[in-house]
Amino acid sequence: MNTEQVIEAIGTVLRDHMNHAHLDRFGPEARLNEDLYLDSVLILEIFLSLELEFGLAAPEEAINRQDIETVRELAQLFTGEASTPAVRPEPTGKGVHGEDYIDIKVHCFVSSVCDALKRSGIDQRPFYFSVWDAGFAINERWQLAYHDKSINHDFFRAWYQRLYGVAMHEWYDPARSKDQNIVVMLDLLERKRDSEYLMVMLDLFHLPERENKFNQNPFPHYLMIEKTDDPKIWQVNDPDFRWEGQIARDKVIHAIRQPTVGGGYIFDRLQARVPAATDLRDFFLACHQPDHNPLVDGVRRIVSAHLEGRDGVKLADLGAALREVPVISIRKYAYEHGFAFFWREMKLANADFDHWCDEIERVIQDFKALHYAVMKLAQTEDRSLADDVLHRLDTLDGLERRIKARLGEAFRAWCASKGIPHTPPTELLGAAE
């Protein structure tokens, strides 16, 4: 097939196989996310349908491409006409030790509270120790979920106060109605000081002005709100997506009212202080699981449950059960913050830092390739493909363990540089757990 024929095949897949609802802008130059509302999972579904229905298989490195923006560029991956992927530029300046080092955002709650630290001139990177293995849920139908009523933020709040001295007050009360909680929020918004952050959870799917690169529906998400001179307009600060702008007050409230979401906090960044080295040590130990990778293990459990038909689930359901893998696996970028903190503290070699960043990127891309293999197993119900899925999980497990081992080495060296033992008294370990 030539490029035009592949474009036609993509349109057929979206229309006839996926019943996609946003085809009015479809065409060669249509943007995948902004015009067609295709997230990473839906694009993988296109790849899979083209392979199974049209015999068009793309190499794994093509599936992992992140710089494909239009339908034409997607089609060219199958015809060999795609541009060469951009090569990561050689580090300039001071690399990880410079002030231009890229600040990674991968968790809306943590990104929001870290924004306050950064604005106070405090290094926020250590708080991302809590993100690479942050909690998720597996429900009774053996489905992976990044947001669930069983997940709370008590761990983050307790350590935020212990490390930085900032008390996070929960203003949202699930025992109250939505209207009652919104009244409380509006009162806080009216009275809060400029240094206070008013965080609220809303359903980002209901703010079409905002980028939703995962096209999640629902999409629970924390951000901050401020008043403007116009009572009908609010200033929205979304550190996780690096976005600030103004949105109509009523639209924001509509997104807050959604039954799929509920949560909110207020805190004052002026309370923030630089953490003690012993508290950072205890926090790292509370977060670091060198011999356990919860996401890999959770995916393995879900795959096994579907292969065995446990609790009535079917193999064909596996793709839907693991749909949120991309939302959770990007948290692995938080490893970079861990490396950056220790490397900057101890003035370690930038080249070594870059090597481990490449390994972290490999984790992200391997999760994407794993997700594609899972979708193929589910759609074909070909059980012979299960070995490949399990092998990919084993590979990911080994890779993450190596990353954690190197982080552990850096942590122990950092403790030595601070003149503190790398293991706290037993009672502190218990408190951290």
C-alpha cells in the first residue's frame, strides 16, 4: 500500500472497526489528538486493526514513536516514508547540574504540591520518590485503575508536612453534597491569601479547552484555581500539564460537579521549609521498594486472572482491563527526579545520569510495547501469544530492579556524604511503613 491507501485504511478502521465519534475532521493533515481525540491507547488500537485486518505490521520502534502528530505521519510509518525520529541532542551546558534541566511532571497531586515548593525556592525533586511506585487499584473485575475510592493521599500529605512543614487541610468532605462542597470552596476562594493554594479535583474530560492527551473519560485530575478581576473567569494553574490560563468559572464548576470526582485541599506555601537530611532518608526508605515492582506485578496478576478465567473474566476482556497502563506507567519518569536529586547533591557525572535517563525511557517504551502485546492477545484470544507478554513483564521487572539498585547505591553514598546512617532506627522504619 502507498501512503494514500494507508490513510484510507486508517479511516476505515476508525469508522467501521472502532466506531470513532470524531471523524468530521478526518483527513491526511488531521492532528491525531487535537482534531481526532485519539489518545495513545486508541492509536495502538489503530495499529492492531491495521495489522489484523489489513496485514500492515509496523516495527516496534514505530509503535513507540512519540513525535507522530498527523494521520499522514501515522500512515507513513507503514510505508517506510516516515521521517527519521529526532535524535536526543547531546547535552549542552551543565546538563543535570544546570538550571535549564527539564522539570518532569507525572502525578497531578504531587505536581501541584511541588509547584508550591519550587515557587518557594525549595528543591521539589525528592518528593517524587513517592511517585514511581505510587498506588493504583485492581478492582473485583481484575481491571487496573489509577483512580479509585480505595486510593487516598494520606501518605503524601503526612510526608509533605513532615518533610516541608506544610499542613494540607482537606476542605472537601465526601459526606457533604456537591453543592455544599462547592459553597465551601467558593468561600475559601474568596478569603484565601495569595500564598495559599486552593487545590480541587475535577474531571478534565469536561474541560475541552484543556489538553487531554490520554483522552480519558472520566479523567480525575487535581489543579489549582484563583480569582481574576472578572467574576465570571477563573485563573487555572495545572502544574502537571505545565499549563496556566483563564477558563470560564461555570465551566470549571461543571467539571468539579461531575459524580466521578471529589477532593480538595488548601495549604500555604509560606510554611514551607528545607527538609532535614534524616527526614529525606526516612522518606526515601518509605518509598523505595528495591525487590518489588508493584505495576509489573499487578499487570502480571491481571494477565494471569484473564488467562485462567478467574472470577468469570474472559481473555477478550484483557485489553479493557489494562487500558490505564499508559496513565500509570508514565509515573516511571519520576525515577529521573530521584537520579537528578542525588546527582546534583553529590556532583556526579552527567554522562552517568544520561545513561540512566535512557534506561528510564526504555521502561516507558517497554510498557507501551507490552500494552500492544496485551491488546493483541486479548483481541485474537491466541493463547500462544501469552508467552511473549509474560517475557516482556520479566524484562521490565529486571530493568526496573537495576534502576532501583543504582538509585539505592546513590542514596547510600548520599547518606554517607551527610554523615548519617543509611538505615534509621527500627521505630522510624515502622513509622514510615
